[in-house]
Amino acid sequence: MKRKIGLAVTVMWMAVGSAQDSLVLSIEEAIQYAIQHNKTLINSKYAIDKSEQKLKETIAQGLPQASASLDYTDYLGAETSLKLNPMAPPAVIKFNPTSYLKASVSQLIFSSSYYVGIQLSKLGKALTEQSYQKDELNVKEQVIQSYYMILASERIASIIRENKANAMAIEEKTTHLANAGIIEQTDAKKLSVMVASVDNALHATERQIELGYNILRLQLGLDPQQPVKLASRLDEIAEKYILHASLADTFDVQNNPDFRLLSMQEEMARKTVDLKKTSYLPSIVAVYAHTEKIKKPIFDITPKDLVAVTLNIPIFSSGQRYTQVTQAKIDYKIAQNTKELVKEQLTIQEKQLRYNYNNLLEQYMNQKHNVEIAREVLEKMKLKYQQGLISSLELTSANNDYLTAESNYTSITLQLLNAELALRKINNKL
């Protein structure tokens, strides 16, 4: 009895482990998973951490700096003579070994470039954070597009499988009738060709589905062998994002991540002008040093402590500073012009995307109606074929029309979802 219980527990745990191996994700869960595990976003987070450290480094340059040194000097028995009286023999002075322990502290008192540098570092950190937001938006778009493509391909595959099963059933019945001499053998052969064509379409669609899953695994940061299942359905997504789409009537370019990035780059260019201008201003540094003499020379008059203040005043650089400021001003103007250009481009792009969306929405509604008609026609043609009222060629034509209608409907649905996705992205609403 215990053995049976143990075996049952083992089987249960194996089933649980097998279920855990397959990652089931809705479209929202896939997006969140990618945000946590996508390699590109992980690197972007590292870039934010690095910019934070860079800011701390810049701030530390203006804080007290302390250093210490220990040296030992041996003159290898060297000596010199000093003759103070011509009538007296010279005095011989030996160079004894010396050793010093020196400690110094310096403090930046005033430097305009230091304060502007801190502002630039803060802007650099904000720029890195904005770049992360843009990368996150791109990853979201890529994940959603892959999710859409897989669902659309799986829908087509499901329709083809159903169609293949029906075609095989009709082919089998037709073959029996042909063998009995009731109908021509050519009718059975035509149906076999139709079944083979449907089977080829199914294999091509299955390969496309596998490719879509591989792309999605890469975007999610998963192992290539990790099984993934999609929990959302294409019809549910279409209901949410197409039939009940809530798109803004007006486009606010300030919300666009590309425009925000350019605005920060413009501000950095302006701060760079200020940084170049600081080269005209003086800087003041104070230093305190203490020297402890471990091995002193015989003749020593060097003081142990000293305090120094250095005032550095730039006077003349043959126009070097002027040209640097001028170049920074030109870069600032280029940044301003680029920002305005991208603003105009984004405004036009948003209008084009909205036009594409509305156009595809009309096609979507028409194609949805066409699928219903094609399905009704196919069902009626099946009944007529079974009654011997039409030929296999007519049935094959109706079947092809239905598959074409379903394929066009799925294609339009995918295009419309991607058009709606592009609109949400440019409005930063993913």
C-alpha cells in the first residue's frame, strides 16, 4: 500500500514539474516578463547604474581629496665639501639616507566648470533613464507584434486543420464512389490534389508558428528550448484593441519618447555651451600638507607643515577658448533644429498612422463579412456535392475561396492590430 502511495506521489510531482516547464503567458504577462528578463533592457538598466556612478564621480571631484606618500632615499655614501675659510681645510658633509612621510589634503574652493559639470552629469543620467524608457517601449512593441503573429498563424493553422479533415472525409467518400463506378476517378484525384495542397499550407503555417515562438523566446530572454503557451486569444485582443480602441483625437508630441530624448539632448547641448564659457573664469584650490621626517639629514631647514592657495586665472589662449564656445553654440543650434525637424516628422507620421488605421478598420469589417459569406457558401457546396449536384472542381473552388477569405481576414486583423499598436506607441501608451 505504501509503495502504491509513493508511486502516486512521484507521478503527481512529475506531472507538476512537467506543467511548470511550460510557460503560459497572456499578452500582458508576456510584456511584464520581457521587461524583467529581456537582455537589451537589462543592459539599459546597467547603463542607468553606470550613469549614477558617473554622477557621484563628478560630485566627488569637488570634495576634499587626501593623499599620502612614503619615500626613502639613500645617496650611497656620497659626500660633498664646503670651504668657508680659505685658510682652513674644507668641511666634509656626508649625505645621510633620508625618509619622509607626507600627507596632504586639497579642496576645490571655486570652479564654475565643476558646477556645470555636475549639471551635465545629472542630465546624462536623465538621458540614460529616458533611453531606457525608449528601449522598454521598443521591447513591448516587439513582444506584442510577435504575440500577434503567433496567434494569427495559429488561427490560420486551426482553420486549415479543420478544412483538411473535412477535405479528407470528402475525398474518402468520393474515392469509394469512384471505385464503385458511380462517379469519375478524376473527381477523386482532384480532391486528392486539394488535400495535398491544404496539407502543404498547414506545414508552412506550422513552420511559421515555430519561427514566431523562437522570436518571442528571444525577446522574453528565455532559453531556446523553453516551451511557451499563449493564453490570450486573437478575437479577445481584437475586441479590446480594435472594436473598443480609445485613441486620442489630438497628438501630443511632448509624450513621444523620441521627442523627449531630443529635448534632453538639446538641453545638454545648451549646458555644454555654459561649460565651455567657464574656461574664461578663474579657479581656486587650497592645499594643506604635513611632512613627517623619519630619517632626517644633518642640515635640514624644511618646515613640516604648509598651506597653499592656488588661483588660476586664464588670460590668453590665442582664440582657442573662443572657438570652443563657438563650436558648442553651433552644436546647440543643430540640436534645436533637429528637435524641430523630428517634431514635424512625428506629427506627419502620427497622421499617416491614423489614416492607415482607419483604412484598415474599414477593410477589416468588410473582410469579416466576406468570411461569413464564404463559410456559408462552402457549407452549401458541401451539401450539393454530397447530393451529386456539383462537381469536385466546384467544391474545390469554394473551399479555396473560403481559405482565401479566412487568410485575408486574419491578415487584415493582424495589420489592423499592428496599426493600432503603432498609434499607441507613438503616443507612448503601450
